[in-house]
Amino acid sequence: MVDYHAANQHYNNSGGGSTPTYMAQEDDWDRDMLLDPAWEKQQRKTFTAWCNSHLRKAGTQIENIDEDFRDGLKLMLLLEVISGERLPKPERGKMRVHKINNVNKALDFIASKGVKLVSIGAEEIVDGNAKMTLGMIWTIILRFAIQDISVEETSAKEGLLLWCQRKTAPYKNVNVQNFHISWKDGLAFNALIHRHRPELIDYDKLRKDDPVTNLNNAFEVAEKYLDIPKMLDAEDIVGTLRPDEKAIMTYVSCFYHAFSGAQKAETAANRICKVLAVNQENEHLMEDYERLASDLLEWVQRTVPWLENRVPEKTLPDMQQKLEDFRDYRRVHKPPKVQEKCQLEINFNTLQTKLRLSNRPAFMPSEGRMVSDINNAWQHLEQAEKGCEEWMLSEIRRLERLDHLGGKFRQKADIHECWTDGKEAMLKQKDYETATLSDIKALIRKHEAFESDLAAHQDRVEQIAAIAQELNELDYYDSPNVNARCQKICDQWDVLGSLSQNRREALENTEKQLETIDQLNLEYAKRAAPFNNWMVGAAEDLQDMFIVHTTDEIKSLITAHEQFKATLADADRERDAILGIHNEAQKIAKHSNIKLSGNNPYTSVTPQVINSMWDKVQQLVPKRDQALQDELNKQQSNEHLRRQFASQANVVGPWIQNKMQEIGRISIEMHGTLEDQLNNLRQYEQSIVNYKSNIDTLEQQHQLIQEALIFDNVHTNYTMEHIRVGWEQLHTTIARTINEIENQILTRDAKGISQEQLHEFRTSFNHFDKDHSGKLGAEEFKACLISLGYDVETENKGEAEFARIMAIVDPNNTGMVTFQAFIDFMSRETTDTDTADQVIASFRILAGDKNYILADELRRELPPDQAEYCIARMAPYRGPDAVPGALDYMSFSTALYGESDL
């Protein structure tokens, strides 16, 4: 017989660290005494129900506890079921010796479990001794159902009592102090059930003065919903002054085991929920990355052909509009895409960090959407953008030049065509056939003057042809009309030359018959025509358009103009001399009573023409003065814009460079905690944001320069393009640096790494990062590992260990190790995370120790969304013990962690 109290005392004295030995016999099991009949009845019912709850698993049961164990067969079967071990093969004979041998095998097995049986022998069991049989069953219950119960290192009985007290503490009218009187009113049983399964019992409707109803309600609910067989009758408990302690303990232990299993299932479900929640969040992040990457790449693919289009527009307004479209792209469309690209890289790094921290395989974006693919596409965009604005400005200058040349061509062509108008008809006249000698001589002189005039116009024709040729070479949009007009002028010029030659020959043939010539008129004609041509050329030059880009160029034109004005006094004297010749001829004719027939026969340039042209030149000179002065003011204004832009750019450019250096020092020098570094970086980021107004001011000044068509600036080496690129790099660098610190904080918090460890890792890394690039080469990394105590130098073993580590920190074989990869490796080496084996073990608990799990079991134990998530992704189970609807939770769990955990 087992002495329960002695066993507990021994277990307490041994500190709970070894299997208890059941020693002395308890008083109420003494051979010389009889059991209380009420207690014996309760024990029979309770122990019989308890045995049957286990024997049902083997497909059998007992009816009479002291008779059905006499042959030892069911006793051995009971021990096999509750222990999960195989006992020696029983003897099938019906003789007494066979029965005794079978019972001895069972008793030997009980003794092998550290239970000392006192006064219980096989003969007494075979003889059907009720007291000994009940004592033996109680020993089995103590060893296999109650011994393992321990709460806060108490003994089995005390642990079970403490568990009951804690679970029922919140309930009114329940005060569990023992395993007999405290359970008599049934409220304690109902409180245990309600505490774990409140939906099964309406506790508030129970009454303390109705113990039978309370007990029946608890027993029926336990049997129906908790798979706890009914072990006692309510009337037996209520009708006994003091219910049997062992019967109550046996019954209560069944409740403990039933609810402790539910607690394990809840813990397992919580673990799975946690793992699935991490997996679902990572999948959302992956989907967001794919979508953002696709949108950004699509925008780049649309923009690059537009930037690479170098087909010039035909007209200056169209080209200026194209330049404005490009500036809108730089100011409006590109900056948000720069932010999207930066945010995409940050999201990708954060996702990879979370995957590493949760022991998941690294995220591999779909083909063509890697961060490297996006960087390559962005580089292509930057390459296409590079020089685009310079090309457009060059085209605008070319079109301005073309417009200027086109206007100059039309002006000279108009003057030439005006001069040639009527000349062809004049040369075709045959007036010399009926003229007198004096008329012929006059015609000869007149023709000589015409030829002189014709030669003087040769330069203008050559200029017109040269301008037309330059317009063709510069691909002028109206080149066909220019060529047609130029060809017409050249053809007409050839015709005039041929007609002039023919007329000279005709006049020379009749020269012998001409004797009279008016020397004064001839001299007048010879001097008036060149002078008139000079004035025409001067008027043309005074009206000539000009284009300059600097104050030096306009000052040069002003100097030339001043030199021209200095010649006007000599020209005025020449004009007086020419007019004096004409006046002398008129005086002689009057003095000699010579009646002149009309205008000078040798020239069409009359004194009125000379005076009119002279007046025109006098009027054009002050206009030219004003035009040059206006252009000088414009160029001085442009020079002011250059200096204004340069003064601002020479401040902003060095400021951006200094900020880049300061950010690099913060990320390397490690002053303070990670949070201090992060705060410092965010303060720098805010100072950068606050500085944006200076960039905007510079953009406004640059816009004024562009609108003034200013193409160079000798006062600064910084262009707006340099400032923009530096500003974008500054934004990208601060964002990346902040993201690195945030990922280090995330790694530290998730892995439980101390600030001192992180400081040690950073100090070791920086010590070997000689060039402060933020990366270590293979040899530098090996030296760093050696400094941290890793054996990576030993031949074979050390080399293999270093190769393993390099495969972790440099999976892409770049030959370089970043600080984030170094931190991830050190975190993995020093901390632990959930593994596939732990998840498989959790699923096995939910599945009731089966190799598969059913959909209903998942829906019962997990939240609805995560249960459906598992069901949708679990493959059907194909094992030999498969049933319809069985799901393979093992392959699903390993898939969550990648092939490395298989």
C-alpha cells in the first residue's frame, strides 16, 4: 500500500529534483482496518471511471475493479496505455500462477517508476482483495496522473490544490482548502469549468444551497464537452459527511489535465499566429515594393526616350517651348520620383532587415525589379538627361543666329531688288540709234557710271549668296525660299552683266560720231555715285541688326560706331564738293546761255538724292546711339544677374559639401547611443529642409538668367546643374544614413543586443575600415573576425569557417562586407529566433500529436484570417496515416523559413 503523505514528504525533502519513492502505508489503508463504506463506494466509482477513460483507448473497459484486474491482463494493458511503454508479454493461461505472474509484471513495472509498494502483493490482487486493489489503483493514479503536477515547485497534491485555489479565486462562495469538504457543494467544479470554458456554464445562476444540481451540472458538462467521464454521483458526495479525498483528487486531476492541454494548444496557437502575422506583413511589404518598383520603372522608360530625343525644332518659339518643358520636368516631375526612388530603397532595406530578424529567406524581387535594376534604369535616365539642357540652349542660339541671318538676307535682298528694278529695261533701250553726237557721248558716260555702280553692287550680291549658303549649312527651315530668291538674284545679276557688256559695245561703235561731252557733269557723276553708294551702305550698316552676349562685345560696337561718326565731317565736306561741281555747271550754262535739256545725262544721282540720303544718315545716327546704349544697359543688367547668382551659388555649393562631410563623420564616429546618432541625423535632416529656401532663391535667380538667355558665368564654378545634383545627393545620403541607424536599432531591439555590443561591433568595424568607405574587403573582414575571437586562419578548418561566414555576409560575391551585413551576422551569432522546428512542434500540439492537421482544427485554434491563410497554403498530407482533408503542416512550416531550415 502507498503512503501518500510519506511520499510527498520525501519528494519535498528531495527538493523536487528526483522521482518520488512511495514508502509507508497510509492509516486508512491499514490491513487491520476497513474502509469507510461511503469512501469505498466513491473510490470504486471514481477509480473505475478513471481506469475506463484510459482503457477505452485500447478498446476495452472494466466493470468490477477488484474482479477485472485479477488475471493481470487488463492491469498490464492499463499501464501500457497511461505510460506509453510496452510491458513484458503477458501469460495467457488461466491458472493462478499465470495470473500471479501477470500481476507481478505490472507491480514490477510500477516499482521501476520509483514507486515503493508497501504491503501490496500479487496474491492479494489475484484473490480480489478490494482494499489492496483500490490502493494499487490509487498508487497508479498518484504516479501517472498527479505526480507531474507542480505549481511553483510545490508537491503534487499541494500543486494541484494551489492550481485549484488560483483558478477559483475570483468566484463567490468558492473557497478551496482541501479535497473533500471544499467540493461538496459543487460550486468549485463549476468554477473550474467556467474559468476555462465560460460559454459552457452560466455560473451566476448556480445556488450554493442546491449542491446536487451543481454537481450534476458540472459532471454532465465535463463528460459532454471536456471528455471527462463521470466518476462520482452527486448524491454520493452530498450524502457523505466528508467525501473521499482520493476520489476528489482523482476527479480534479482530470480537470487539470484537460485544461492544461487547452493551455498548451493556446500557447501553440499564439506562436503560430505570431509567425503567420510576421509572414503576412512581409508579404504586404513585398507587394508594395513590386508595385512601387513597377511604377517607377514605367515612368523612367517613358521619360528616357523623350530626353534622348535630339531632333531640333524648326522655329525659335518651338525650341523655347521645348526648353520650358524640360525645365518643368526638372522642377515638377523629377523631384517626386527622386523621393520615390529613395523611399523604395529604404523600404527594400527595411524589408530585408525584418526578414533576417524573423529568420526568413531574403526577398528576391521579380525579374527586372531588383534595386540594381532600378539603379541601372535611373543611371540611364541621368545619362539621357545629361547635356539635354545644354543641347537645347545651343539649338536656341543656333535658331537665333538663323533668324538674324534670315532677317539680314531679306534686308539686303530687298535693297538689291529695289536697285535692280528697271535696270534690265534700261540696258535693253536702243536710244543711241537716233541720238545726236552729244547725246551719244552722254549715253556713253552714263553707261560708264552705271557700270561703276554695277561693280559697287557686286559686294552686296556676294554677301547675299554667302548668307544664303550659311543658312543652308545651318539647316534653316525656310531654306527653299531663300535659295529660290538667291538664285533669282544671281540669275538677274548675270543678265545685267551680259546686257551691260552688249550696250557698251553698241555705244563704243558709235563713239566716233560723238564729240560733245560735259566734263563737269561727268565729274559730278563719277564722284556722286560712289558717295551715294557710301551713304546707302552707311544707312544699311546703321540699320543692321546686332546680337551680343557680353558688355565687352557691345562696347566694341559702340567704339566702332564712334569711329564712324568721326568720319562724318569729311563726308560732309565731300558732299559740299560734289554739290559745288553741280552748281558750277549750272553757273557756266547760265553764264553761257546754255539751255540744259534736264538732269545730268551721266548719272541718276541728283543733288536732291544726295541731300535726301544725307538727311537719312543724319537721322539714323542718334537712333543707332540709342540702340547701342539700350543694349549696353541690357548687358550690364545681365552682368548683375551673373554676379548675383554667383554670390549665392558660391555659398550654397560649399554648404552642401560641408553637410555631406558632417553626415559621413556622424555615421563613422559613433558618439552616443544609436538613438543619439539618429536624433543628430534627424536634426541635420531638418537643417537641410530649412535650407531649401536658399535653393529656391537660387532657382529663381537661375530662372532670370535663363530668361535673359545668359549662357556663361565667369564669376562661379557652380552651375545650377551642380547645385541640383549635390542637393539630391545630400537628401539621398541623409535618408540612407537614417535608414541604416533605424535598421541597427531594429536589429538591436529584436535580437536583444546591448548598446555596448553594438559599440564594440562598430569600433571593430571602423578600426579596419581604413578608407572610411563603410565597407570591408575580404582581408579586412578576416582581420576584424580574428580581433573578435573567430578562428578563421587555421588551415582547412579556419578557411572553411571563413568561407561559410563570407557566404552569409556577402551572398552576391561582391568582395565587400557592409556594416549592416556585419551587424546581421553578429546578431545571428549571439541571439536566437523562432525556427521551423519550433513551428512544427506547435502545429503538432494543435493536431493532437498527429503527423497532419485538419481544417476544422485550424479554424478552432487560430483566428479566422490566419486559419484560412494556413488552409489556403498547406498541401494535402500524403503519409500512410492520411485521412480525407488532412493537411501537411510540416512542409508548410519549413517553407516559411526557406530551404535552409529543411
